[in-house]
Amino acid sequence: MYKLTYFDDRIELMLKHEQIFWHSDLRQELCPVLETLQQTGEIEGATCGQKLDVNGLVYELRGRHFLIIYAVNSIRKEVQFCEFHKNSHSVDWKTALEQDLCYGEEQIFYIPQIGDPHKFIKAIDLIYAGANTPKSLAIEFGSSATKDKYLARRGNFLVKPFIEFGLANRKRLSDKSSSVYILTKRGQQIAVSSDRETRERLLVEALLGFYPIQMIFEETTLGGKKFTKELIQEVVARITLGDCGGTTKLRRVSSLRALVNWVSRWAGIPIQRGSECV
């Protein structure tokens, strides 16, 4: 038997917690590979080469759903995993849209004022790296505010959508006057993955579970409506509290338009766009 070791904590986390980080196809393909390496230290199909930061020979094995690079020490009976990458699988957007949307009809939702999905991913990375309070997150994100209350406001502004998307939770500390952000399982998956496509796919899946975006896709696919500014405004009016008006309402409409466009193009969701929503 060979001992399985890991080049760093991230690789260990990804390979040892299959229930969290592996999809079913990956689990079915990779589990026998790891079992064989643990038993014999070798496996058919691996190519031999070198890696600058690893002494000796390393092996690369590609599957349908993964890439692993590892080194084998036959004397110490040890296999060290140097790299692990998952291959993304497509988003099943039709199944997401078949979910019953009635649960959200009587709820009030926060519509984000950020339409760039990569800013969400950046903030997730910062929370995972330890910037898990409103003030520290705002500072690390580059806020120009100088007063604590404005920094905290900016941090809460960044994280509020994550809570709506199911990517983070807020935990009150014992003194009840402050709180920290904790990533959910899906949020952690985005943070620890080194593969851009996988990170984006996980965010797409989270956004498809966000009721306002579900409503728009239901109207533009099953309902046959065009994706227009008027449709977005109608959705925003139905699910937000009061009349925010002014620039805030415009930012929310603009952000929702940008996110729906990004999700539809990434996942291949066929919607007919009005000229102002292209």
C-alpha cells in the first residue's frame, strides 16, 4: 500500500472531500484511479515527465472529468499529488427552470447593484482568504471610504447578494454588535477551485437558483416574452420592497440585465432579446 500525500492544503481539500467538491461523473471515474494508486503506486495511461518545483519524475493522468499530476516515491511507498483540476460539466438550466417558483411569490428579494459576475468571484476569494467582516472586505476590495461606518456599509453591500444566491451566510459574534461572513458549501467550492470555467459554472448554477433571475428566464423561455428593460422593471417592482427610485433602481435594473445576459450566454439559454438588452 502507498501513502497518499498532497503538495498543498488546497489539493488535499479537493481530493479528500469528494462529497463536497466532486460531481457524480467525476466520482465514478476518479475513485478507482485513486484506489489503484494507493494499492500499487502506478496506473495505466499516465505519462511521465518533469515539473520544476518537484524533485524527480512526475506523472500526468488525464480523464474525461479530471487532470492529476503526481510524483511517486517507490522507496518510501508514497504518492504525492502536485496538481488536481476538474473538467467542468454543462449546466442543466432546463431542470433549474422546472423547479416550482411559488415559494418566492410572497418574499421580498434584494436585487444586487453589481452586474459583473467576476466581482462576485473576487469577493468570494477575499472572504475565503480571511476578509470576512464588512470592514475588512471593503478595504481588501479597494473601497476609498475612510470612516468605519462607510466601510462596513460597503462590505455589507458586497455580501448581501451572496446571501441571496446561497453562497454565504452572516454569523453574529458573541457580543451581538458585530458579525462575520461564512461561505456556504457552494461558496467554498468556488473559492478553492483553480479552474476558471468551474468557478463560473458554480456561480451560474447559484444565479439560476436566484428567484428574480428564475422569473426572467421563465418569462423569456416558457412564456415566450422578449428580454426587455420593461420586463426587468416589472420583475424588480414585483419582488422588491417599496420604491427605491432614482439611480438605485436604475443600477438594479442594469445589474439584473447584465447578470441575465451573462448566465444565458454561458449556459446556452435561448432567449429573444429586445434591442436595449443585447
